[in-house]
Amino acid sequence: MFIYIALRLLYTIPIALGVTIFVFALIHLSGDPLSAIVAPDATAETVEKLRKDYGFDKPLPVQYLVWLGKTLQGDLGTSIVNARPVLDTLLAAVPNTLMLAIFATLVGFTMGCLLGGLAGYYQGSIIDKLATGIGIAGVSVPHYWLGMVLVIIFAVELRLLPATGMGAGGSSAWQWDWEHIKHLILPTVTLSVIPCGIITRTVRSTVAEILSQEFVQALRAKGLMHGQVMRHVMRNAAPTVLAVMGLQLGYLLGGSILVETVFNWPGTGYILNDAIFRRDIPMLQGTILLLAMFFVFLNLIVDIVQTWIDPRMRRS
Amino acid sequence: MNLHTPAAPATIEVSQTIANSPGYWSTVGSRLMRDKVTLFFGLLLLAIVLAAILAPWISPTDPYKTNILRRLKDIGYPGHPLGTDQTGRDMLARLLYGGRLSLFMGVTPVAIALAIGGLLGVLAGYAGGALNMAIMRTMDIFYAFPSVLLAIAISGALGAGIGNAILSLSIVFVPPIARVAETITTQVRTLDYVEAARASGAASLRIIRIHVLSNVLGAIFVYATSLISVSIILASGLSFLGLGTKPPEPEWGLMLNELRQAIYVTPYVAALPGVMIFLTSLSFNLLSDGLRSAMDLKS
């Protein structure tokens, strides 16, 4: 098993390097990387001087290595828009996105396990049909629209919850008070619909598959009750389901941009959206690099944990 | 909203029955006919697609025509059965026309990715060795990004526009399709009858064309239909963020974004474009599920 973990760690290195190459390439995808910085009426001299200052006159591999070296030291460059270090802005926003993603994953996981477990255990019943329907609706719904619909129902019509923002008066630092919690509810529910749908479908098919195995019949023949059989099923389903949940957390971190836009939630997605429209390429690169690295790291953890809790995988 | 639902590629198995059971497609057909949910949503999808194609002929009015006096009218307003938007344009006309761009932007990336990803996957699976390593490990890098993030990163760097949105979504869908195609090709390559074909001196291209493709195509096609649903949500999502279509074009995602402020005046009208995205994506998902279970003859 330790050999597996060591290999898995080694395998992460080329992936992480690949990610950095991709993120580095983004600045050149956008055309001339200087176009966002230089004023349109700048003289050729100024442009050349800037090109030298930013190092864009060097060959691409050299540029990449210089950029990679800086990045590895935690220097993600400075924003073109506000001249602040990219990392500072990001670090202020990450906790907000992380909180939203973690709560949404937990809600989606709980709902998904409940619905999927019932559906898988009572196959063909009304509960199964209902859960399958909710599962497929969950993966088909455009969540940015669902966010709008929830705002229409709970903020515009019922006036129960705030429509946008994270706290009163445009607060962007989380506090554990009722005002902030009220702002968290709608974005969390909106975001949780995706993991809920996927986990429902995964749990249902995993449970159904395990129930069709012979050892379950043996357990039943032994005279175990429903609940006791279910315990065995759950132990067998846990590795798969936990792996899906871990990956979902990663997706939500990277994919929350649409929901953060709908709710004006001051997280990384909001920053990304802003960076795109102001053509703030260093900010765009930094945000994407951070989120992608987090996803790579999460993948690694999921694989290791999955090996650790599943004795069958430990042996191989 | 992601491509890695473990249920999808995992359930695709090499079906050895395809080549030698003459009644395969008729069995699939009759199974689909008995599946009422699939049938219903298949017809619904057909209606949505037809409405989009026929929009210029069935639309009651011009979708671009603004009218300041008739801004933000609610559903059922005389002359505007589905109300009007923030510049007084007819919602019914815009929803009909909107389907053209939304469907086009959702389906095209999957079709492009199907061709490129399928080619890369079959190549990697059939060649094996170093070429397989090179192709599949490159694909792994794209797996390191959540799909929404990858699409937004590429579109964001390229700038807004329909072409850029389609390009970025195509890049998102190549790796998962390549992975499915590679898995199946690798499995097929070691099957006895393919080995036999090779031993009897059949050329590689002929083996790929006859034995590999007949197994791979059906599987990646079914898988691709499930991706269309994600693609439609993402394509409209890009437009929602302002990265896809530009105003004044009618497109469901963009319309949804433009009507965001209208939720305080005409909430039901504002939600309509999203209903269309939802119904389309749901139909593709259910159709794909139905197709998959109808084609899985072992169950």
C-alpha cells in the first residue's frame, strides 16, 4: 500500500506540471499578452520597454521557467487592475468559496445518500422512482437558473431570505451570526443540487449492484434483518461514494463561479468573473492555477483514502 | 455538472453480441418504444428542436424588435403570450429563436469532441505503448480541471464569442470521450476474434474499421448523448457569464442573464429561458439513459 501511495504521489508531479503549462499558456491564448496592459496610443518605444520589463521578449520556455520559479515561491504576480498581489486577493476569497462548497457538498451528500440508498434498496418502488427522478433532475438543472428561481421564491415573493451578498452591507468576511447564515442558505442549496443528483445516482447503482451479489443472499439466508444487511451494504458502498463526494467538492470549488455570480458571493468565482471582464490576465491565471491545484490535491487525497478504507484495494 | 460520473464509462462494456445478432437494432427499437419516459422526452426534445429550426416560419414576431412602451410585460399580455423582456422584445419569439443558438452551441462541441476524442482514443488504444502513453497522459492533464473551470479558463482567455465558446467546450469534452474510446479499443483488441483477424493477415486499418469501430462507435455515441446535456448547460452558462453569445442575439443563457434584474418586476418571464435550458438538458439526459439501457442486452 505504501508503494501505491508513493507511486500515486510521483504520478501527481507530471500532472501538476502539465497544469502549470496549461495555465501559463492561457496568457498567450489571449493574443498579445501586453494588449491588456498597454494603452492603445502608447508609442512603439514604450511597448518595447514594457515587453522587456515583463520578460515577454524572451523565448517561451525561458518565460515559462521564470514564471514557474516565481509561482513555486508563492508569487502569483500582481493584478493589472488594482496593482495588488494576486495571492492576497485570492487568499481573502478562498475561505468564502471553500465554505460554500463544503456546506453544499455536505447537504448534497446527506440528501444523495438518503435518496440513493432508499432507491437502491427498494428498487422499483415509488421511492425508487421519486429518487431516480430527483437524481436526474439534479444533474440536468442549470444551477444558475435554479439560483434565480430560489431568489424569486424566497427573496422576491416570500421575502424570507436575502437575494444576494454574504452579509449586511456588502460584508465580505464571514462571521457566525444569523445575518450571515441567512445569506448562506440559498447559494448552498443551489450549489448542493449537483452533488445531490450525482451522489443519488451513484449510491443507487452501487447499492443495487452490491445487493445483487451472492454474499448478500448469504447474509439474508443467515437470518439477518434489513438493517443489518444494510450495514454490510453500506460498508461495501462507502469507498465509491466517498470518492465521488471528494471529487464533487473539487468540482464545486471550481464550478461555483456561476452560482457566485448569481448571488454576488465574494469568493474565487466572483474574482474570476471580474478578472475575465477587466482582462486581468495575472488574476485569471492565479485563480485558475490555485483552483486546479486544489483539485489535483483533492484527487490525490481521495485516491489514498479510498485505498486506505477499502481492504480489497489495499492488498492489490 | 461534470463528466466524471463513475456510472457512465464504467457501465459501458464491450458487447460481443453486436456483430453476430441480426435482431440487435430491432430489439433496441422495440425496447425504446416500450420505454414511455424515454419516448415522452424524446418527443419533447423533437418538438424543441423543430421549434428552433422552424423559428423563422412559426415565430409570431421579430425577436429583435424593441418597444420601449411595452417593456417587461407579464405572461398573457395581449399580443405577447409569454410577455416581453427589458427592452420590450417578444419573449415567445426570442425563446423560439433562442433555441437555435443554444442547441447549436451545445451540440457542436460534443460532435467535434466525438470526432477528435474518438480518433485519439482509438489510436491510443490500438497502438498501445508509447503513443498510448503520450495521448492518454496528455488527456490526464485536462482531467485535473473541473469541467466548468476548464471551459471558463479557455473562454475567458480567448475572449467572448460563439466560436471561442464552442472551441473551449470542445476541448472540455475531448478527454472523457478519448478515455472511453481508449478503454473499449484496448478491450476489443485482445478479443479472440480480433486476434484471429490479425493472425489471418487482415490489415490494421481493416481491423479497426470492421471490428474496433463497430464496438467503439455505439458506446461513445451513447456516452456523447449524455454529454450533450452537460454541454447545453455549460454553453448557456458561458453566455450567462457574458462569454458566449453577445447581445442582442437571442440565446437562452444570455436572455437569462439580461433578465436577472427583471425578477422584481416579472419574475415568471425572467425564469422562462432557464425552463427551456432545463427541459432540453433533461430530455437529452433521459434519452441517453433510455438508449443506454435499451442497448445493454445483457440486462
